[in-house]
Amino acid sequence: MSEQLLKVRGLKIEGRSDETWNQIVNGVDLDLKKGEVLGLIGESGAGKSTVGLASMGFTRDGCRISDGTVEFDGIDLVNASAAVKRDLLGKRIAYVAQSAAASFNPAHRLIDQHTEAPVQHKVLGKAESEADGVELYRKLRLPNPEEIGFRYPHQVSGGQLQRAMTAMAMACRPDLIIFDEPTTALDVTTQIEVLASIREIVEEFDTAAIYITHDLAVVAQMADKIKVLLKGDEVEEAETRKMLSDPQEDYTKSLWAVRSFKRPQKPAVHTSATPVISVQNVTAAYGKIPVLHDVSFDIHEGRTVAVVGESGSGKSTTARCITGLLPPKQGHVEFDGEALPLDYRKRSKMQLRQAQMIYQMADTALNPRKTIGELIGRPVQFYMGLTGAEKRKRVEYLLEEIELEPSQYYNRLPSELSGGQKQRIGIARALAAEPKFIICDEVTSALDQLVAEGILKLLAKLQDELNLSYMFITHDLATVKSIADEVVVMKDGRVVEQGLKNDMFTPPHHPYTDLLLSSVPEMDPDWLTNLLNERGVDNIGDAAVDKM
């Protein structure tokens, strides 16, 4: 094999819209040697994933490579036959998707999906591939490596599933892996496990990789060099340490400067003030499995309470109890000092409209067949009783509130919007009920940092204008520092610490809070290695902590 593994020159890609082809990648060059990791970064719509997939000779439906060359170990992937690509993909080139949960077949066990590629490519037999899968699970520090492969995807945690997908990508020992945002939706402690595992296995097998992400601190830990993209154009490329210390272009410098937004700390609430929402001694279960244990906290008028913790800590389950979707076994929830019926079906329309929700994945939260006007107009009509011209006027006002021009967006479908615009529609839909309290469930986790900052500023503006109260569920502690007034830390269904933001980020901390804070990646290429050394980890993968 030559030193040069992947060579991309003048790559241009077009996307089709209404029978018209528009250029979305504008002449990108890329070089990758065996064992080298390239970080691809940029905001939403920059072309990161499109370039990553094109490096495999693949484009999504509605896209095509219009010009340029893609050579993998001397093989022309642009003009290669389907048979040649089938022989390469999964065997010498592998792909790790952003959402492992959406990528695995829920009807088949992990080990059966793991063995499919090596068996079909005649790399290993079924029994040999299963044994190798167990060994890869062990290298990736998955719990019970001999048994975990016999579970179905829904029976393991998100971090475990992401590592199982990495193991599956390594099954044929490929020369190149494309990692497409593999840790975006993971909490910080799980992210450490996945990053450490990926880095170890890439180094051990001398695998080349393209690591696509919008998280600059993450790419600093993974990449040997970084390429910055903007709207399909190359901005700049450099070795990682040089790029971090001395970016040349203004756009790159703006990426480095994100998260400058910080709301000032509001003073403590007077003890006699009645909370908008009070969660009191809530215990809840899914069937016979207890998931919340005596959870209590208050959210006051005009304030933001961030609820943080790793996956499975009970954050979203608490939100389900507040909204009445999961009636608690014990305890209760109060709104403005009055107990709410535990089941949402027993709540009045007035009680229902006062607590609204903005969801993590705007893509799946918006009906793709409804226009923006219809999506926002439905709660306007249901809760406020407005119809016809009055309803349209209210919807247009809400679009203006979320800083989208009504004449341009009213009749659009969700598919015609960017990720940040979709999330703004989710905010407008929540505002349509004129609530006092909104649950924001990981609303920025799937967004790049520039777009996320815009969403945080919008939420802050709306809170000031409308005196809203927020419960902000997140695993991103940078977001907590930006927007929260108070913080509730949860672990294993219990509240382990709570208080004002400034107090929570000032030592001494509860040991678990300290673990969360120390697990937030920093813009330092040595951060992950130093962290693992501080925790007494000799081998990178030993950082993995069993979650089940």
C-alpha cells in the first residue's frame, strides 16, 4: 500500500431541488495517509458529512459528484463500478454514523450485525467473526464482552451502542473509517469513554480516519490535522496544534470564539416566593423498574434551572412526570402552588397549556407533511381558539418573535429548513400556547456551536420579554454556564446536588459534579491524555466505565 491512502482533488457536489441542480461542495481537496486522522469541522450546511461520504465514493439521494476525483489507494471511486465499491465498503472503508440507535437494526442482535460484513466479504467465518467481535468489545471496554453481543440494540446504553458500532466498523480491519459526529448526543462522561475507545483502536490498528464534528474541543483530542469548511468551500487546513494556536482566517477565529454568550447570575429567590413549578418527593418507575427516587426541586418565575447528569440519570423522566406523561408512584408536582393531576389526561386545557416542551431532535418533532404555518397554527387554534385571519396573524407574530420572516417561512415545509431554523419553529410552537413554563430537552445538542449560541440568545431574549421559566435539560456544561440561574445535578434517578449556578461551579463540589466538570473537553490536544493519566489510566480504553 502506498503512503498516500486517500487523495481527493477538486471535489464538486451538486444537490437537486425542484429538478434544478445546485452546487453544494465547491472544489475541495483532501489528502490522508495511513494511520492519520483528519478533523472536518464547520457549521451546519458546511458540507462536512457530504465530503465525508464522497470520500467513500458515495452520495446521498438527490446528490451527485459533478467534478473532481476521489482516489482510495489508487482506485478511482468516482468512476468505479458498483461491484468494486461493494467490495471496498465495509471491508476496507467503513462508516460510523452519528446516531447508533437509528443505524442498528432493532430486530437483530449486536453480534449478528457485527458478523455480517466479515462473513459477506469472506474475511472471516461466522464463528471466527463472533470470537473476533468479543475481542473487539473487550478492547473497547464494553461490559461483559462475551455476552453483550447477544443483546438487542435497545438493551444497551447509547455510549455502549456507539462503541459497538465502532467495533462493527473495525470488524474487517479497514484502512479508512469515516466517523460522522459519533459523540454529539452523548453526555460528557460517556463521551470520554467513546473518544478514548475510538482513539485507542484507531492507533492500535494504524487506521486512517476522517472525524466529522462541530465540537472543536473534541476534534482537538482526535485529529492530527484539521480542515475547516464553510458552505461547501475550504477555509483553511493545518496541523491541529497550529490550527488551535494560530488560526489564519477570520471565520476560523469566529469558530474558536463561540460560546462567548454568558447570562449574568440572577440573585437568589426569596424563600417565601411561590415557585411556578415545584417537584416534590417524586418517585417514578417504568413498570416495576424504579427510575426516580424522591426527586425534589423548584423552578421560579423568570428563571432557568438546568438539570444535568449522564445518560440514564433521570433528567427526561423527571420532565415526563412534570408534564403528566409518566404519573409518579409517589410525590406530586405543583403549578403556582396548586397540585397538578398526576396524569395529563386529567388536567384541564388551562393546566396543559402552561407547561410546554421543546424537543431535542427537531427533525423528528415536526410533522414533515405540514407547513410551518400549520405546525404553529395548530396549538394557536387549540389553546387560544383563534381561526382564520386572527390565527394567521398570531402565527406571523410568533415567526417574528423567533426572528424568521413570516412571508418567507409561513408556507415552507420542515425539509426546506436548516437544523437551527427547525429548532426555532419548535420554540414558536411551544410559545403558541402562551405558557409560563417551558421544558427545553437538549435543544442545542444536535446543533453546531454557532447555531446553538443563536438559539440560546433567542431563548434568553424570550425569557426576558415574556417572563418565562425554563427547565433546561442538558449534558453540555458550557450551555449551563451560558444560560442557567440554578443547577440540579442528577445521578441514578436521584438529585445529588443543587444550587445557584455560581455556587455549583465553585469548589468544593459533590464528587459526581466534580466528575462531570472534569469531563468537559478543552481546546487542548493533550487534554484527554492528561485526564486519563490523572485518573490513573495506563491504557486509553481503561477509562471506560460500565453503565449497566
